[in-house]
Amino acid sequence: MSTAATANDCWNTIGALGDRSCPELPAQVHCRNCPRYAAAGRELLEREPPPGYREEWAGLLAAPPVADAAADRAGTAALFRVGNEWLALTGALFRVVTPARPVAPLPHWRGGARRGLVAVNGELLLCFSMEALIGLPPAAAPAAECATARMCVIAGAGGPWVFEAAEVAGMLPWRQRDLKPVPLTVARATPHFIRALVLLEGRTAGLLDDELLFHALEHDVAGGGPVRKGGAA
């Protein structure tokens, strides 16, 4: 506050913050309603800044932002293996992970990534092949033959789907700075489903693009079949 304003800060002596002896206080109720208080505020805001004030703020605003470790956390991903490849998918999409179980083929819903129906917790769900969908080479041994095989139920805007993974390592946190670009050889092998590579628990995994994955399931996998998802087991 300027010297003049400090010398006339009557609100601190005889006003609401002082002994309340100001004769105008009963009419004004509080000092903030008094014209003298408002004038002191304008004087404070309109005073000349101290030397170096503008330069100091210019330097602060021009400096690059400091990265915050907490703000850099991007989320949680489920780490799983299909065939020989480790993949990661947004953890919030996973509803259930269960031991492997039989898949019932459907006569008019076969080929490509389509596998059939599988019962999970009393509900019949469409099962697809993750390898076939994203373009990975077939595994030497079917996932069902692995002792660690799991059925993964994922849910997007189009409803739940099931795929079989040879192994599920769990839900793990990842940060934006941990993402690496996809090498050209990998990009050619898995068209555009893998948006980046991420290191999780010492494993380099392909981070799948959620939106593209569910788009392919709805339009390329479910679109050609007369089957509805859901129903009693």
C-alpha cells in the first residue's frame, strides 16, 4: 500500500478494524462501503509498480512450465500377452478376467477375428481373436493350451466383448513420458491399432488405441454377422 493510503487507513484505527469510533460507521455499516475506503483501494491498484516488477513477471511467464510428476501420470493399463506379443489396453475397459473356457462357434459367424460365443458370469458374449483383429501372426500354440490362459471381458460404447489372452500380468500405471513411437516394422505388422510402445514391468508392450479397437469390433467383426450380444447362458 502507498504511503498516502497507509496514512489514511482509518478503517484500521477508528473503523471496523479499529475502535469503531468513526461517526460515519453506523451509516456505512462497514468500512468497505465507505468512499474513503474505495478511494484507497483505487490508489493501491493504480500506483506505479516497484522497480523490476514488470521484468520479474515477464521472466516468470516466459519460462517453460515445470513438469509435475503427478500431472504426468496418464492412467492405468492392463498388460497381457496374445501369442508372443505383449500388449496393453486401458485398464478401465476391463470388466472381468477369468480362466479360459470353451468357445461355442456359430455357423454364420466365423472366419477372420470371429470366434463365437462364450459364457461369462451367466451371460453369453461374443468372443473375438485379438491376434486376427490387429494383424498379429498366429501363435505356435493356441492360448487355451497355456496354463496361464485367461478370458478378458472388455466393454466399450458398443457393449462387452471377450478375447482370449495367453497371459495377463495385471493392471499397471503408465506415464505419457514413457511412451515411445512405434517402429515402422511393427506399424506394418499391426496396421494402426498400436499407437505407441510402453515399458511396463520390464516388458515393452504395444499400447492399443481404444477407439480404433472398438470401431473395428463394431464395424468389421460384428457388422457382418446376424448375431446379437447378450442373452442367458
